[in-house]
Amino acid sequence: MKPLEGIRVVDMGLWVAGPATGGILADWGADVLKLEMPGGDPMRRLFGALSGSKESRCPPFDLYNRGKKSIALDVNHPEGAELARKLIADADVFVSNMRPQFLQRVGLDPATLLSRHPRLVYASLTAYGLTGPDRDAPGFDMAAFSGRSGIAERATPTGGTPPTLPGGMGDNITAITLTAGIMAALFHRERTGQGQLVSTSLLRAGVYSIGMDVATRIGLGRIAAPPARTKPVNPLMNLYCAGDGKWFWLVGAESERHWPRVVEALGAPELRHDERYASPRERRRHATELVAAIDAITAHRPRAEWAAIFARHDVWWAPINSVDELLEDPQALACGAFVRVPGVAGGFNDEDLNGVATPVDFGAAQTGPAGPPPAVGAHTDDVLSRLGLNAADIARLRDAGVLPSLDE
């Protein structure tokens, strides 16, 4: 039995963050109905939308929508909106990352739905929040999560160019955040019988993600500029390149504790006896020289050799993997980072793993993909039949444009 078996979810999301929330719930056993406009979630056509690519398949869409059912109807039409409200009436959770103004216009806003369905958990995810001057502003994760939150600036070395984070990174973090809120709201309902609005935003999740820096600025009134690799606060907490061009992190956060073993592993006792590096404060003062010295040493061996040496000396470190290296990383495979998605083509390694796992395991329950992502509106007729509509009703709705035509 999966943890959320019996929980019914209507997921009216598009692109990444909203559907990713529903995708996690589906992997955990919830019955998730994806409510799409007749043209379908634009994420289905991601690569074409971004660059004009003719690639028809979108594996990221598969990740966020596997195991769901799909109904396609136009909620801009009064009958479509009323059908959506009827679907939500039978749900435990409603998830949406549509803008507040749109949801209010079509009567799917929190006030309307919670007044009708007081046990409903209404889960809202927006770019910038439900209040404030930009509540209805559009925003992808690179804008609201990375840019406006300060993440990109804090990742920019002095004089450098702000980085572009991997696509969907902020969306995924915000989806996990909203999922946690949904779980707490369901637990609260179990105790009180009362549903509620649960909301988060890309901006809020981004601010919390750099909470260490923001809290330092608030608490101390100042914050150091983002360090350059060649002048870090702690040279033992820094990036280095091996002789084969592969990068790795040293992660000796407690500088005094890790210094002796790092020096021994590097085979450089002279560094330990150098007065410039005699304490954490001195190592910071002379960080540029120390980084250059370590760079010169690490350049003499490939990363695999350093891995063996670091293991012998208990040096804390981690490789900077490419995606290809990640797929072969024995620890990533062992910890369950990848799964087999039924009904989806392709795969890698002997088990034909072909999907990314949601990042939580349960000791007393199984989780994982229940099936492939649905085609647009694949379950429309079945879902509407369960609402009491007959074939003639459904045909009339198609003729009226509430549902997509069978040719679409």
C-alpha cells in the first residue's frame, strides 16, 4: 500500500512547479487527475517552445505527470468551470499554479472553493505570492526563484556574470515545499475536519533556499561578497580540478579539524609547517596562495586517483559529476535516485531505469510511478461519465468547445 492511497487530487497545473507537486503525490499513491485546457499543458511541447526543435517527446513532462489521469476542458467557458468545480467537490486536494487573477475570474479561487468545500486542501503555487503588487505577475523559476530571491547574485563571484541555474531547479524545490504543506494540511484536517488554503511561491522558496545568507544579513547587518574560487573564505571548502580536467569539491567546513588530513592526503607536509597557513584565519588571509598551491598538486593526478587517496585519509570531498557520470554513479544508483516508469520507452543500465525518483522513501510503504503520463484528455469521457454525463451530454460539450474535438 502506498502512503497516499485513497487521497484524490485535482491538479490544474502547467509547466513545472504545479505538475511536479501533483507528480510527487501520484508517486506516493494519490489518485491524481490532471485538468488541462483543450490544447494541453504547454510543457508537453517544451523543446519546440524553447527553440523550435522538432523533438516531439518531452521527458521532463513525463517526470512531472507520470501516473496521472487527464481530463481536457476549457474552464474559460462557464460550463467548463462548473465541471471543474464538480470534479474538485470530490477531491481531497486541489493543486494549481495558475495566476490568482485568472482563478478568480473563472471561479476557481480559494474563497469560492473553500466556501463550498470546507474540507478541501487548496494548494496554491505562484511566482511571487498571493498578495502584493506582483501577485499576478508571470514568472518562471529563473526569474522568481533564482533572480529576484537573490540566489543568482549570491552565486556570482565578484566581477563575474550571474549564473543560469539548471532548468526547473527552483520549480522542483518549490514543488517539494508545497507537497510538505499539503501533508501538514491533510494531517490538520484529520485532527479537526477542516480544510484550508496552503500556499507558497517560487520567490518564498528561493529566499528560504539562501536563508543562511539572508539571516546573516538581517542578524549582523552585513554580509560578505560572494567569494571567488581563487579567494575563498576557507580553502578547504572549495573547488579544485584534477589532472584529467575533472572537478571536485573539498568539503572541510571545519578548517582546523580537516587541515591535517588534507595536507597529508596531498602529500605536502610543507604546507602544514608554513606560517601563512598555521590557522583558519591565516589560511583565509592567504587563501589565494594556498588555493594556487593545492591547484598545482591536484593537477598531477586524475580524479579517480584522488578519490582513492582521499578515502584512505578520510578527506571529505565529492566529485562534480556530469549527468552522464551521475547515471553511472554507484551511490546514486544504490540510494534509489532512479526508477523504472511503466509504459515509457527507453532506459539505461541493466535494469532499464528510465526516470528520476521522487526524493523520499518510506520504510513501511512502497512508492513509485504507477504508469506513464497521460495523453491530453485521455480520461475525459470516463471522468465525465462518473459525474453523471451521458454520451449526448459529452457530444454537446464538444460541439460547444468546452471539450476538445475528437480530431484534436
